[in-house]
Amino acid sequence: MAFCDSKLVKIFLPLTVLVVAGATMTTALRAAALGASSSSAQTPNATRPVGTVKSVSGNNLVLATDGGGDVTVVVQEGARLLRVEPGQKDLKEAVPISLQELLPGDRILVRGQLAQDGKTVLASAIIAMKKASIADKQAHESEEWRRQGVGGLVSSVDSAANSIVITQQGVGEKKTVTIHLSKETIVRRYAPDSIKFDDAKPARLDEIKPGDQLRARGTRSADGSELAAAEIVCGTFRNIAGTISSIDASANTITVQDLATNRPVTLRITGDSQIRKLPLPMAQGVAMRLRKAGPESQNSAPAGGAAKGARSGEMQTSSGSGGPGRAGRNSGGGGDFQQALNRMPPATLAELHKGDAVMIVATEGGLNGELSVITLLGGVEPILQASPNSNASTILSPWSLSAAPSGEAGNP
């Protein structure tokens, strides 16, 4: 079968250009490598690694594969090398390139044979996407999510109407938006045990449940109450507010006495976890807004939400909210609050102590039930005093780290 076979065109390229607010190409390229079929797939020792170029020396490449580990790629004489741009729909406009044009950071799909050592690939063809092109595409997509994105907590799903209703809530404000899906809408769902966008998987409408966090990008109605979605990303997260009862620095874990359930919760701190300590004046300002909002807004979390164990938290959004990893602005100050958090210098586990009050956004937990911290905020005593029912933790957005945009998580 020819190099530009139809399945390679149909699977590799559309998935490769799936960029949501700057997320990496890892999942798309992996899917392409597994899904694209050709005659070489039936050849003994045929292989199709996908990953990021680490180094180039002569006709050898070191490739950090998406599956983990490095392989050496030896480009054979006569091998075909093509460069594609994010957004290309087929290989008609693919440009031949030389091996010397490949640089560290470029993303490539290799077709070839696995050598006997099991660590070397003899490449007959390479499709490359340049690091600079990916960065440009990510910046564009991030801006699209900022301008066209909405987000909130899923309140209902109507499979018959192919629509989702989300609730947007900041400090003292609440509104709903109806999200309409089409056959072209791209839907992805976060893994229950991961905070990386690369681990998000394609999903169906029936996998989205009330209480899930959801962000969508598309065309909004004039009044902002409806959106025709081009892309959706969703997931289930937990909001936890309480005091630290113990810290295990060797295991990178923290145990918190959850105010909502009055039970201890142990969470893992990962390399992608965001830890911040709130300055006292800022904490007092947020507490003041919560008090002005009154008990009605503090008790507005839906059943199953923060008031009953906090499976998912309210996302700070407005009709002008940003995309994954980008908090929006609203009159309640929620977006400004999240943006201020993102600008704060990181704190470390060593700066936390037993008895400290914290607010946490965490993963739902995988099969082992272990929760991973997405965002941990210390210095929140005034906020929890202003919202004793623990709903204050819902002012944190899970998208501050989980969506890999703009270097906030994941590895481009």
C-alpha cells in the first residue's frame, strides 16, 4: 500500500491536529500510530513509534516515545520524510523535508522495522510536525478557548436532544447555559486518576453525568444562554476543604480532615500538583465577598456537590471565560481570583504544617481510590470561617492545572 494511504490520511492527520487550548499531541499521535493501517503493519517486526525527538546525530534520531522509553531511529537511505502543519486535512500539502531539518522537540510518527536489539527502528518513512508549528497552533487554540469557551457544573444531560445544561457559579452569582452537540463535536473526558490532559480520552454524551465539570468551545447565542459546541472537555473532580492532620513527605502524601464529611482524606502530591499559599489580605477579601453573597449562595451547590462531600466544584466562569487552564472573569471575582492564584509563586509541601487550613481540588481517584492533588491552597482560614459549610472550596477551578494549556500541566 502506498505511503499516503487513505487510512493514514484520515486517522493520523485529523487526530494529530486535535489541540485543545494548547494540549500536546501525545494522545492523538498515539491513536494514529495504533489505528493507521498499511501493508507494513503485516510485515514481521513492523513498528510505528510516535513521540518527541530528543536529539539528532547524522542519520540517527533518539525518540522519546509516547509509550515510555527511548528508541533509536536509524533513517534508511531513500526514506521518505514529510512535514505536515497542524490543521492540514490530508497529505496533499505535506512538504518533503531533509533529515537535517528535524530538531529536538519536533513530533514525529515513524514507520519502519524493529531491529533485533528491540531498541532500534530502521525507518522507511517519517511524518513530522515541527515544534514551532505546534506552539503556534496551541496559542491559537488557547485564544479560541478564551474567546469562545464556557464552563461550569453539569446539571442535566438530554441524550434525545443531544444537549447538556451547565450551571455557572461565581461568588454570589449563578446562571445556566445549554450546550448543543452535533456529529462534529469533539468530546474528551479526563481519566479518574490523572490530572493531565494527555490522559483524557474520547468520550460519548452518555458518559457525561450531572455533577461533572465541563468546558465547551463553540458559537454562543447573543444572550450567552446557549452554545453550539465544537469541542468539549469534561471530568469528575473533588473539592475538599479542611485542616491538615498529617503530612508524609517521604511518600508525598497529605491527610486532611474533610469539613464536609468529618472524615480523613489522604491525597497524593504529584509533579503536576499546584500548591499555593494565599496572602492574608487576599484571603480576607475573598471571605468578605462570600459573606456579602450570603448563606443562600453558599448553600447553592447541587445535590452531590460540595455540600455533600464535594465530588465536583463550581467552576469560575462567565460568558467571557477562558478555556481549559484559563479562568474567566466574572462580576463575583471568581475569575480574577483564579488568575491571581496562577500568578502566585509556587509553594512546597515543606511549607505546609499540621493544623493548617487548606482548600483542595483533586482527581476523582482511580481503581485504588487514591486521590491526586490538582490544586492545594493554604492560608484560607478566613475563607473557611466565612463559609463554614465548606462550600468555599468550590471557588477553585480544577482547570488551573489539569488541562495542560500554556505549560500549566503536561509536556509539550
